[in-house]
Amino acid sequence: MQPGSDFPRDEVGVVTPARPPVLSNRSLVLLVGLLLGSTTINYIDRQVVSVLAPVLRDEFRLSNSQYAGILNAFMIAYMFSYALGGWFIDRLGVGRGLTFSTMWWSVANALTALSAGPVSMGAFRSLLAIGEGGTWPAFAKAVSLWIPANARTLAIAMCNSGSSVGSMIAPPLVVFLTRAYGWRGAFIVTGALGFLWVLAFQVFRYFHPGMRAVDRGRTSRNEGEPALRWVDLIRYRQTWAVFFCRFFADPLWYFYIFWIPEFLVRERGLNLTGVAAVAWIPFLVSDTASFVMGYLVLAAQKRGWSANRTRKTFMLLGTLLSPVGILAAFTSSVAWTLGFISFAVWFFVGWSISVQTLPGDYFPPRAVASVFGIGGTGSTVGSVISIWAVGRTLDLTHSYPTVFVGIGCLMPVACLVGMWLMGRVEPVVLRETVNPPARTSGS
């Protein structure tokens, strides 16, 4: 167990007694399952456009740059909503904040069925992004609030695997729905999934009322503790370590989820049915990696590895091995293409779960969602730039090898910058000023 990581700290970094647990082990498993469901549906809704990219590009006659513009309409809105989502969740609480976010993005996804061209589709995807920004900070905060410290990395890995599960489910599901109801029907049906999740989540909250005591507003921190503002958090190099690790590395993931269906159609000659048959494979590998890597991290900590040694070891492995995905552009075999991409994704996942655990390693629960949101902003800023660059490069050179090489070289840069900023992975001593007492009338 990381020293002090399971305990709230006061303004000078002194460890105070932990809150008593409010969930049984069985309920904790159910909660993690629900959070996994949330991230899974999040990515299914996000992936509908990329799975349907060949259909949408033909119908609306989109260039690579126009397709990239639709993706970036989502990413630019996501850049702001991810960061504000952390602030929103820290103040409203996981229960109410995540419910509102899920309902918002589900409606936005269904509304995409009304698209008449790239501009309207980009607008609807921006609305989707506004809602989806609260999901990832919410599960990070939920883990920091209710999961024991020595199991948090595994819980983060399981919740984070929703991005892989959703990306794996999306190709066959969306193609099936498109065959049955048309591409507009695919948006409507996938949008309805979020409302089913909200119903299940509200039932869980109803039977666990104790969750609210450590969730909403000031109850998520000790009485008398001051709020942590962004201006406070960005003073720490640890916050910037999370930001830049995600800024440089996450474009690799977004390239795979947004461009691989297009790559398989344009460069490997597959049709939509072929995409449905194989495009899920790297994400099945990613999903498996989330559990295996999460377990290996937990096993390493049980053997006495510190958080510092564990995080940096798995980040270094990802840096050294994920660039193998570059080779996918230099083979004509679909099997080898998917094999190289899957290998790269496996080790990217080991990197990702380590980086996404850092906010909880460094900061107390009341700041985790905000730091996670700042990291998400780094992720989306880097990905917006890379998506634009990919579209522009393909329109100018028609060269996927150039794109794969550029994307694959980002991980070493992320590691160099991240390691320089991280310092030792351990709880930081917060340099806060206690809020002054409220003035009474007449004073």
C-alpha cells in the first residue's frame, strides 16, 4: 500500500484518519462493473462515426481533411469539457454529475442521426463531447473515494478498459444496426444505451445511500479544508507531468480508434462487413491488456514495489515496445497489420493505466477529478493537433507509412518529458492557504 494514499490530508500534508468504508466487497465489484459500463457505452457512442466513416465519406463526399474536421469538432469540444468535467464532478459529485453527463451525451449521439453534411455532423459531435467529458474524471474520483488504495490501479485498469470494450463492440454492433436500420438508425439505437445505464446506476445509488456522504460537494473532503482551484493545482510539476504524458502519448490511441476502419478500407481493400469482422481485434487485445497489466501492477505492489518503481517501469515498457505499431503500415497482410497494431496497443495500455493512476498517487481525493481533467485536456489538445496533421498529410501525400511513423515516435517523447516532470511518485505536500472565516454582518 502506498503510504498515506488511502487517507485524506490537511492543508500541510498531515495524514488524517480514513473514512470508514461505505460499500461491501460485493458492492464494490458492482460499482466497478457499473463504471466499466459507463466508459464502454461512452466509447460505443464515440466510435459510431469512425466505424461508419467509409459510408459517411461516400454519402457526403468528404475528403480526409473534412473527415478530420468532424473528428476535431468532437475533440476540440472534448478538450474543454474534459477539463471542466473534472471541476464539475468535484463540485456536484460523482452520482449526480455522471448521471447528467450520460444523459447529455446519449441525447447528442441520437441527434447525430439528423446530420445533413459535415457541418451539422460536426456540431452534433461537439454536443456529444460536452457530455462525454465528465465520464473519465468521474470514474477516477469514484475509485479514489470508494476503492481501497492497494486495489485502485486494478480498478482504474478495469474502468479504463471500457475504451477498449466499447471500441471492440462498436464495429460489429454499428454495422449490424446499419444493415438493419440504416446509418441514422445506428446513431439512435446506440444513443438509447446510455439511458439504460442511468436507470441501473440510480438503482445502485438508491440501495447504497452511504455513498452520498463522501460524494457531494464539501462532504468529499474534510470539514475546514479549502477547495483546490486549478490555479492551485497547476503550480505542481506533478500536474504538468500528467498533462504532458497524455499530450504526447494519447494521440496514438486516438489514431487507432478514429483512422483504422478507414485505413483497412482504403489501404487493405476491406468493405464495411470486413471492417466489422476484424476491426474489433486490436481492442479485444487492449481489453485483455487492461486486466492483465492491471493485475501485474497489483502483483508488483504486493511484492513490495513502490508506486514510483511500478509506474515508471510500466511506462518505460510502453515507450520501448508500442512503436512496433509503425510496422503495420509496411505490410500488405491484413493479419500482420492487425498483429502489429495489437502489439502496440497492448503496451500502450500498460503506459496508460500507469499515467491515469498518477492523479490519485499524487493528490488527495478532493483534487483527483480536477487533475484527471487537466490531464484529459492535454490528451485532447495533443490529439486535435495530431488528427489535423493526419488528415492534412493524407490529403497531401496519400502516405499512411508517413503517418504511422510520426504517430509511433510520440511515445518516446512522452516518456522523456513525463519522467523529467514526475519526480518521485508519492503524495505531494499541498501548499494551501486555509479559507478565511466568513465575515459576520456588522463587522
